[in-house]
Amino acid sequence: MMDPTTDNAGTTGDAATARASLEALRAEIAKAVVGQDPAVTGLVVALLCRGHVLLEGVPGVAKTLLVRALASALELDTKRVQFTPDLMPSDVTGSLVYDTRTAAFSFQEGPVFTNLLLADEINRTPPKTQSSLLEAMEERQVTVDGTPRPLPEPFLVAATQNPVEYEGTYPLPEAQLDRFLVKLTIPLPSRQDEIDVLTRHAAGFNPRDLRAAGVRPVAGPADLEAARAAVAKTTVSPEITAYVVDICRATRESPSLTLGVSPRGATALLATSRAWAWLTGRDYVIPDDVKALALPTLRHRVQLRPEAEMEGVTADSVINAILAHVPVLR
């Protein structure tokens, strides 16, 4: 990756400073989480695109710690909800509470009224409670008793989930999945990374005390706004737009899929590609940017045929095959 302080033609100094601040997030998060650079990149891209993130991995691979470290490195209000089978929608969005002193109902805000909401193990709660986040994620507001209530800006949901085959999980509905800008898979660490993790713990690292680990805020709302303004100026040629459309249309024609990528997914891929291009120091998008963000942006928007699953086909393998065959327009 290029030097984050390098400026581009047409890029303001504020934008360059914002890029440097967002790049500094990596160093801060690395103080708490070993490896997982692709996941960190996905989180930063989501911040730039005003999108939401779904992190999937087996228990114990630092999904929650990763989001907590991001929150500690940002000067943003953060709240956490542990999703459980008995969690109610009002526990997330808030509810009307009767005040005996005034003999009137008043609205008590739920934890969704924050900048960064950590929805921990979101697929351990039934679909009714999962869907309570739909309006918040799409409209940036919550409607209670017919009254819409806007959420703070910026607003991002970072949800973690265990693989769907684990006991006690509920698959997220397609409509819910489609609201997530990216789905990041958190793999088991390499041997060396696992040695580094144990070495840190042996030296006294406490994952519940990130301040003691040296994680400090390095970016805030002003940096995000400057960065988003710069991303919005990133040039997208007609050829790149057509390339994105061709990739998404190819998923709808794949014999391995029953559900392809919707136009919303194509829009999301274009947005993440622009953000990644800007982060890497360019003010224009190239095909490699699209390829780099295709998997995290599209993998949760497609649905495999049962016979393809039985043959060991995965969403990632289908998308990779499409990327290999869809021609790049020049």
C-alpha cells in the first residue's frame, strides 16, 4: 500500500490527513489483534461508505475484540448488544416508558442510538429481533409508536456471527444480509500469529482493557467526513461501471446459484471499490480495485443451489470463477 500521507492530484490536504488517520487505525488495532489485516481493511472501507459490516468466524478468533479495538481507536460513541434467544426488538431500538411523575409516556433510547453498534453474535437471536435493525441500518432511523427518530451520524453496525451450522444459531434473512455492505470471514490464525497471541497473553495482555494495551483514538468524525468527501470525488470510468454490472449479472446466470447479486449489491461493489482506490492513494478506480472487494461485498448476497453445496462449492469459489471469466473492458 502506498504511503498514506501521499497526496493525489485534486486531493486536499485535509483528505490526505484523513487518509493518514484512517491508516493509523491499522497500527492501533494491531496493538490488540494479531493479523486479520483484510478484516481491518473491510471495516475501514465500510466506514468510508457509510455501510455496515458482518464478521463471521468460529468462536475464539477475536471477532468481538476486533470491533472493540476499532471502537477504541475512533473518537466515536460505542455501545454493545449481546444477542440472545430471549432478546426483544425493544431491547435494541428502545421503547416508550410510562413516567408516573408526569403521567405520560416518554421514549427511552435503546443501544442502537450510538455511532458504532457492536451487535455480538447476531445470529443467536430469532429473526424477529434481527429484523429490528433493518430500518436502523437502511434508513438511519428508528420508528417507535409511529414516530421516526433519527440515529446519530455517523452510524455503523458491526455484527459478529458464528457459522450457521453451529448449534443455537438462526440464519439471517436475505433482506437482513443485503443490508450489510461487506461480510468478512475471520479465519483461524496462522501458526506464527497464534504464537504471537500467546506471547502477548504471557506478557500480561488483557483483552478487556484495551487502554492498558496502548490503543488510543487516532481518528474522529471530522476525519471520516473529509475522507468520505474525497472518496465521493474518486473517478469511475464508464468501463469500470460496466465491469461491475457484468460481474453482478454473471452471478444471476450462474448454474451454481439460486440467487444472484441484486442492483443494490452492484451499487455496493462500486462504492467499496471507490473507497479502496482512495485508500491505496489513487483518485480513480481500476479493475483490480473491483476484484479486491468483490468477495467481501458479494459473498453474502448470493445463494448456492443445494446440489452445489453438496459438491463442496462455496460462494467464494463461484465469485472467483466469475471474476476469472468476465472480461475487463478497455
